[in-house]
Amino acid sequence: MKNKKQLIFIGPLPPPIHGFSSINLFMLNELKLKYKNIFIIDPTMKTFSKYKIIKKLVKLIKFIFFMPKLLKFLKKNKKFVTYVSLSGSYGLVFDIIYVYVCSFFENTFFIHHHSYNYINKKNFLIQLLLKIISDFQVKHFVLCLDMKKSLSEIYDISPNDIIIQSNALFISDNDFKSSLKKTITNIGFFGSIEKSKGIFEFLESASLASQLYKNIKFHVAGQITDTKLKQYILNYKNINYLGPLYGVQKKNYFRKIDILLYPSFNDAEPLVVLEALSYGVVVISSDVGCIKNILNSKCGFLIDKNKNFPTIFFNILSNLLSNNKLLQNFSVNSKLRFDELASKNTIFKYL
């Protein structure tokens, strides 16, 4: 039986397709099964302009468009549940205004946190948001234990009001038997191809490994908006650039690669790491965000983001190449770790 309360859903939806919008779409589809009436606010900038001012202008226009409709919806109904998939950047300003308007009505708030941008250090906008909803019943959803501890300590939120839900819940299962890793012949990078995600560390790692291990191929998949960076990657003879991959192509990519390198400098709980684990791919990643809660000594390798990633990766690679049994154990344990994370469905017990 569907909930009689009205749901207000605030969060970016595809297109464009990325981890954040994909999770929101999953959430929305599940909530449609529980709530009879949902008002959707999608602040996504449906523009591929490279100019930030154009993107911000589009977002402002969407805000002006949604506000009268939201007010009409609020006045028409009485009791609400408001779910906010919180932005980690300047989009917070719009999120706060929407929440402020909703706070004038009887409401229960669910705040879903996806970013470490305001968790690593105190943020005025988050403080303002928390003050607006301080008189309401509120639950916060976070991605891992580290995120929960930080959010609780920095913003003085009771741990009882913070619920952990891994993004693994939002990833479809796959045929793991066809992708058990037995040898290392393909190493990949998947995601936004930019400096902050560690693309240069990946390229350096590939160059270092290729000097000794000629049979290993390196594959880069993802969107590049910087044309100079794209040409820079294409100049590498040992790098196979595949472009953005979706659907079957993406599945085949994870079946093909044996190791995923993820030298990111700033992340929360990236779907690409979880997806790699689900295919038994051995993940070698920097120790940022929730990744340090995902990987353990049996299913992956963590590298201090302040240390030399390529050199440490090379030593790990050499160790794995000298012991195929170790590689297979890591592959099996990677899948088991994903299953463990994906089995914990706590978020829908509250919504």
C-alpha cells in the first residue's frame, strides 16, 4: 500500500549520465512504488556548454521555473516527506532555498549526502541548511562509516539520525563466473578523465609498467572535455582510449580488465570502484573518501594519496604477477566484498 503523504524529490536526474544522477534515478523509481504523489525537482543543467556562466544561468532559469509549481503543490497538500539528494558544490544554494520553502509546511526531511566537499571541513551552507530543518524530524543518509563519523562530529548531529547506505545497493548484479581474474593482461581507468581523478598518475603508472611488462595493455574509458588532454592521451602508444562506455560496452569493459587503477584525489564512494568489485576486478586506489571503508587487505589495495602512486602500484603489480593464486583470491574476495555491501538495504526502511 502506497504512502498517503506527498513526496517532494529534489535531486539531479539523467541526462547527463553519471554516478550521482544514476543513483538519484534509482531512488526515484523505488520511491514511486511507495508514494502515490511525487513532485520532482530536477535542477540538472541540460546543457553541454563548456562555459560555467551558461551552466549557472540554465540552473537559475530552471529554479525560476520550478518555484511557482512547488508553491502550488505545497498549498494544495498538507503533509509532506521531502527527500533531498544534496549537491556538493554551488548547487547547495538552490537546494537550501527549496528546503527553506518546504519548511513552512508540515514536513519530514531526508537528506542524502554524496560528497566529501563539505564533510572534510565545516561549510556555512550546510550549517544554514541544518538550522532551517532543526525543528523537524530529520534523517541523514551517508555512504560509509567514515562519512557518518565526520558528519556527526563536524556538524554536531546525533549518530542515531545518520544512516549508512552504500551505493552498492544501486548496482545491478552480474555474471561473475565469466569474469574471474586469473592473469593480468588488461589494466583500466574508468571515469571522468581529469586531473582530480588521477589521470596523470594512471598514465605515469602505465608508462612505468610498460617498460618491463610489454604484454600488459592499458585502457582508458570515460568522457574527456579537454581537447588538449585528449590529444595528450592519444599520444601514448601503450594506452587504448575507448571514450565513454555505457550498457553492454561498459559490462564488457569490466569483464575484460583485470585491475582497475583509481588514483583519485577527491571522491566519496565512486560507483566505478563498486562496479569493478562486482566483476571481481582487483582495485588499486588512493585512500580518499569512503574508498578506505570499501577496500580491505583481502580485496584491494589502498595507496596514500600523498605518496607516489605509480611507484607503489608497480610494486603491487610485480607481486601479483609473481603469484597468480594471490590474484585469483583477490578477485574472488572482491566479488564477496561487493555482495556484502550490496546486501545492506537500510535506506528504504526509513523512507
